[in-house]
Amino acid sequence: MTYASYLALDELLRLQRPRSKPEHPDELLFIIVHQSSELWFRLILHELDALIGLMEAKDTLGALTSVRRVNALVHIVTGQLSALETLPPQRFAQFRGYLGTSSGSQSVQFRAIEAKSGMRDEHFLQALKQHGEIPLLVKDALEKPTLQQLYDDLLVAHNVTLEQVYSEAHQRPLQMLAEGLLEYEQGFAMWRFLHVQLVERIIGPLTSGTGGTLGSKYLQKTISQRFFPKLWDVRSKFFQG
């Protein structure tokens, strides 16, 4: 066993296949950023499953450790977008036509992350149906409890309210988990925001996305979507007296 064989590097490095003729020098960047994002999405899904399992088992401290890892992974996949910021719009336009009908909105893993996290609103469900039958990975996620529901179950198991979690010192682990979940949502929202900015920077705010999608118009609508509305509401209650 060697480093290369363990990581299957020969196979991995053959998966970058630029379509432009002649090959555009920036297409490799575009491919690698998106392929590596999908690898991180795979790991995020894996870690979300672990987090969900710990929350179902009512293991608050284990879930707290797990959500920290998830947040670190979201931070990494968000940071990758900075590489695409170096791609000028005129250079992307030179090979964009070779992408055909492919679009980032077709990422099954990203949709599964959204579903596991708690997306259930009509806007999200309609977006899923735009590309035909909903993939099995996403269907499975939609059939399971959301992270918000699992946190609510934790509160029931500990016989406390969300307000008590934030006002009673001995509920510190549950509060820390709530803050970790909010950090996850904020990290995800940051990814969305930077993605919108990147799309507008490369193709413009009024241009349709690759494959005929709505581009930044659709992405703009996703920024305000919430995974944990109850965790946000409890903050307002403290200031409303």
C-alpha cells in the first residue's frame, strides 16, 4: 500500500476532463473547485448523519462535538469560492458554452444537505421538482426529522424549554449545542451569500444561470431561508420583555 494507491490518485487525477476545444486554461480551475466541493459535500452529509444519530440518542455532548466538525467543513467549502473569484467574466464566457445544460442547482448532495438541515418550504420543494424526479438521497432526507425537530426532542427529554436553556446556567450544554447549530446555519448562509456574489460577479445579476436556471435571482431568495427558526425566535423574546 502506498500513498498514491491508498488515495487512488491515478483514478482521481483522471477525473478532471475539460470540454473546451482548444482547452481553456481556466476550465481546470472551474472543474476542480466544483469537484472538490462535491467531495466536501459528501463528508458534510456523512457528518450530518453522525450528528443526527447523536441527537436521536439524546447525547448532547457528543452532538456538540459533532456540530463543531460540521461547522469546520462548511467553513472549508465556503473558502474554496475565493478561488473562483479570480475567474474574470470574459474568460468564463469563453468556455461557458461547453457546460451544456449542467448547473450547480443539479447538485444532489447539496440538495440533500439542505433537506437534512431542515428545508421544507414550498420554494425549496418546487426547486427540487425543476430537474425531474426528486433523487432518492434527497427523498430519504426529506422523510427524516429536521435538526430543529431533533433539538426540540432534546428539550423534551430534558424537560426544559428553549427559554430556560438560555436563562439557566445548568443548561449550558444544551445552550452550547443551540449556538453550534446556529453557527452551522450562519456558515451555510455565508456560503449562499458568497455564492450569489460570485455568480453576479462572473455572469452578472440579470443573466440566467448555466443550463437556463434563474441564476442569482433564485440564489438571492435562498439567503433568508432558516433551518432553526425557533432558535432565532428565542432571541427576540428576551428583548421583548
